[in-house]
Amino acid sequence: MRIVHVSDCYPPRTGGIESQVGDLAAHQVAAGHEVHVFTATLGNHGERGGAVHLERGVHVHRMGARLPFDLPVNPRDARLFRAAFASVRPDVVHVHAGVVSPFAYDGVRLAVEADLPTVVTWHCMLDGTVPAVRLLARTTRFPLGSVALSAVSEAAAGRVREAFGGPVHLMPNGIDLDAWAPDLTGPTGPAAESATGPTTRPTTGPTHGDEEPAPLRLVSTMRLAPRKRAVPLVGLVAEAVRRLPPDRVRLSLIGSGPARSRVEAAVADRGLQRVVELRGRLTREEVRAAYAHADVFLAPAELEAFGIAALEARTAGLAVVARRGTGIAEFVEDGVDGLLVADDAEMTEAVVHLVRDRRLLDGVRTHNRAVRPPFGWPHVLGAAEREYARARALRGL
């Protein structure tokens, strides 16, 4: 099959959509498909205007323009789309959309104009924007009856149904489950004491003698941007620290972004320099190593359509504490894989509870280390092929 993915953002930009589209395309190449990506993101050396390069076996068409702040758009993309569709002649076009995705929306319109089977997957939560999106769809005559609509989680799909009506299927994100699976002889397994010496862990009752309970090791991985809520995360951890004896909590915050200085200020203002470690952006291998030394993953975002970082942590065997009503509920059942909370106050309460109730934490972690979530690439590739078949049926093919 000849597949075209359309995405405003793509590597070298970093983020959930970028990594997911890149990984999906590469796995489809490995499955024997010919895969192209049309993106408005410039290449590492500024490639743009339709330049094509082979990356991980994927034909990447850099269709953006040089604009201030490296915005992933091209006001003149229609000509490039038409020429590329005519040249590639895809069997299906898979468009990846966010709340604001002008390049992707142009891709939908022009793919339908070219009579190509088209799938649109939303990677975002449309909370607060449903009326505006519904109006935009009507005024631009969005081709509802001829495209297969999908979203990365049921939470995200519900908002898409409100905005567009009609059927919206699930097209989940995926990860390499083998790569993120825990090493059962690692830091929390039988090899821990021989590698690092004896460690006393928190218990449900008081400790005796000179033994001190080890801190609960929290971790969170995110782009340091306001919508990911890193500053409120620091605040809720500070409240947990205030309610607990000294040295019972540590937080490792992984990621970079425009809110870095605000996060640093929040840590300093609350006197958490010995509690919170800002680790910056890490490679996937470094993130996996960090998870091997952590107990709990915190996901404070309110508008998380899926939560790839949380899924990776859950697969690595960590307990996950996340907000209810987000896509994370696709793979975290409350009390089984972690804890789902309503707000920051409940997330603070969850941290305090996990410090005090070691049996609960051990039970969740034992379950997560033994039971894999069903979001490996074979599962995702199967979902994609079903959506492609649905798009072809809508075009009468």
C-alpha cells in the first residue's frame, strides 16, 4: 500500500504528534508499505518548499516555508499538495490533526479534492473549542461524509463527535512494548541489593531502630509548556512534602521547553531544590534508565488526549497517577495500574497515600511489571489498516 501521512509537525521538532507520526510511518515501512510524510516542518538544514529526503525508510516531503519562529505552516501549500498528490498517487491519505493545524486541514481539503481515500486522526482534546471547530467545519464545508474520522482515545473522540457528528473511531498511539518493558533483575528486582546495597523502602507502619524509609521516587516527563502544567506539578508536590516527614519524596522532572524558567522559579520559591531535580531533555534510552530508578509517574495535564509518556512509564512498571477524563484512562484503571484523580488536591493526596501505604504501591507495581498494556505496534498497525479500509469504502473503492 502507498500511504501518505500529513502532519503540520514532524521531527526534528519534538513532541507527541511528531514522534508518533514518525514511529508509525517507520513501522509501516517495516511492514512492507511505501510511506510518504507531507509536513510543514523544515528539515535539520532548513529543507523546505517540497524537498524530499529518505529518513528511516520514509519519504519525507518538507513542504513548509521559512517563517518567523519556525512556524510549521506554508501560506502557499496548495500548489505543493496538488503536485505531491499527483506525483505519489497514494492509496490512502492519513491526516494528523491538532487543535490548530492549518497545514493538516489543507491536506484534508486537497486530498478530498483529488478524490483520495482520507483518514483524519485527532491527537488533541477539543475542550473549549468545540463550538469554534463546529462553526469552522460548516463555513469551510469540511467533507464529513467522505473522510474517516478518528481520535487517539475515547476521551478525545467524544469531543470530535460533538464538533463534527457522525462516527468517530479509535486510532490509538503506540509504543515498542519490548523496549519499555522493565528489567526484572534491575533496581527494583533481585539484583538491587547486590548492585546498590541494601535499601529500606517505605512501609505501612513505623520503622524501628536507625532505619529510615527511602523516599518515594516520583518522575514526570513532559514538554515544559503551560498546557502540560509543570508549575502546578511543583506546587502539588510541595504540598505533599509539607504534609510528610522530611526526606520522604523526590521528583525527577524530565523535559525542556518555554516554561523552564518558570518551573525553576517555582522550585526555588518553594525551597524544593533538594526535592526536585530538573533533568532537561533526555534521549529515550536515558528516560528508560530514569524509569528504572522511579516508583510513580505523575501526569498533571488536564487536556491529555492520550499520554505517550505515561504509557511508556506504565509499561516500564511504574504506578501512574493521572487526571480522570483524559486519554490516560485508556490504559490506567484506578486502583489497578495507578490512581486517577479529579484535581491537583487529589493528586497531592495520592502522593501522600502512596508514601504511607507501601502495600498499595507494591501491588500496583507488581501488576504493571507483569501485565503489559495492549498498545504495541501490531495493535496500532491493525487499527490503522482498518481505518484505511473504512476510508476506501467511503470513496466507493
